[in-house]
Amino acid sequence: MQLHIASAEGDLEGVRIVVEEGGAKVDLADRWGHTGLSEARRVAAHQVEDYLQPLMQLAGKGAIRCVQHPQAPTFAQLQLIAPAKLLAAGVHPK
């Protein structure tokens, strides 16, 4: 739930670390059904929202590892094998 905490605190750097280095699944919901993106929206953390929204779209398409697509590449793997997918989605890795 590190992603949820960082998102709820509006901590973009923390969110980036748990996603890009920690392999957090962006669509993972907590026991109340909240995702990191919904937590960012709740606290109006717009930079975090802007970062997570395209990743949620990639997750929905099965392009990045997530709860629904556990065999898809992680963020780090995708950055190595298909960085154009990230850039096309509007994600600019650090």
C-alpha cells in the first residue's frame, strides 16, 4: 500500500519510486476499493494524478504489469524493451 500512502500525501517522487523501481501495480485497490489514482484525486494531488492516469490506461490495456495482467512487463521492463509505449502514453520516466 506504499503507492496509496504516497499518493494520498501528494508525494510524486515517492509514487515514482514505488512504481518505477518497486514495481507497484497501479491498479491495486485497498480494502475500501481505492487505488493510488483515486487517493491522488481525493487530495487534489494533480501532479500525481497526471503521472498515474496514463499508467492506469496502460494497465487497462495489459501493457504494464497490474492486478488484471500479472504477466505483463513491469514498468522497469517496459522502459527497457518498449520505452516508446511509455512516451506515447504520456509517461516520462525519471
